[in-house]
Amino acid sequence: MKLQLALDLVNIPEGIALVKEVEQYIDIVEIGTPIVINEGLHAVKAMKEAFPHLQVLADLKIMDAGGYEIMKAAEAGADLITVLGATNDSTIKGAVAEAKKQNKQVLVDMINVPNLEQRAREVDSLGVDYICVHTGYDLQAEGQSPFEDLQTIKAAVKNAKTAVAGGIKLETLPEVIKAQPDLVIVGGGITGQADKAAVAAEMQRLVKQG
């Protein structure tokens, strides 16, 4: 089980400073969609150069032109790139083909997918590396969490690894771990804490003991 730190509301220097605090406790650092919008793929390149030992995920949420966008993210140094499960199969297939060529990984984000179980099965057959249950920011504000959806995906997926994101904090992490995802994605649960290193260290300990 791996721990991914999601960075969303920072610029490149702030992001690098933040990762420095917790780098020994995380496996993957995510350049979130807001950073990609604000800074472009330069943020991915800067993060990979600063922390070559960490995997870097580019949260592009690809909806079209799968192959091309994977290629551009790979050029910037991304190890993993996100594609939306709500897109069509041909976009996902194009993304997977390019990722394999570049020796990169595709994470399919199932945010706002209506029939989760059925779509998870379909996506699983397309050769993606991860399928991620994601309760978005707006739904979190309404009190939703990804835990139930994670159980649904775990039951449906046979080939891909599973990931979970959406408001995970230290106190809710044990519940997440029970469902045995392969990747736990935490944003504000680390970045919003006063002692980020202490929280990240405890999260890593829980994740590694599974």
C-alpha cells in the first residue's frame, strides 16, 4: 500500500517546500489539477527534478486526446497520469497505449461516474494501472466520503490496482485501510496540518502495516 500526497493550492516553490517536510514519508507526490491550470506542466518537471526518488503524478483528468496528453505529461517527467473514467473507451485506450510506450502509468479517476460498478469493470478491461474512487471537493462539502465506493470498486476490479481519494484524514485512515486499497491519496489531511511531518509519518506507519 502506497501513500500519495496531493498538492492543490500551492505554487511551485511552496509545493517543493511542502514536500521537503514530508518526503521521507510519502511514495508519490501529486501535482493537482489547480496547479496544472495555474503553472502548467512546468510544475511536474520542477517537482521531479527536486525529488527524483519520488514518483510524480500529474492530475490532468484527461477527457480527450488521451495519447497526446499522456505524451506531454511524460515529457515533463510524470510517472503517473490521470484520465477520467467518465470519458469514452477510445480516449482511455489511447492513453494506455501511449503510457505503455513511455513506460508510465495511467490512473483512472472515477469522479462523478454514475454507474460505478459497471464502469469500473469496463475500465478494468482496458489495461489501466489504477482505478481511483474519488469523492470530489464539492461533494465532500456535502458530507460524502469515498469509503463505500471503495468497497464497490474493490469487488468489481480484477486487474488494475485500486486507489482512494477524497477528504482522508488521520482519524479516518484506519477505515480506509480496512478496504485494502493499493494507493491512499491524502491532500489537506497532511497539507492542512500544523505538524505535517508528524501526521505524514503516522499515516505512512498505518499504511505500511496495512
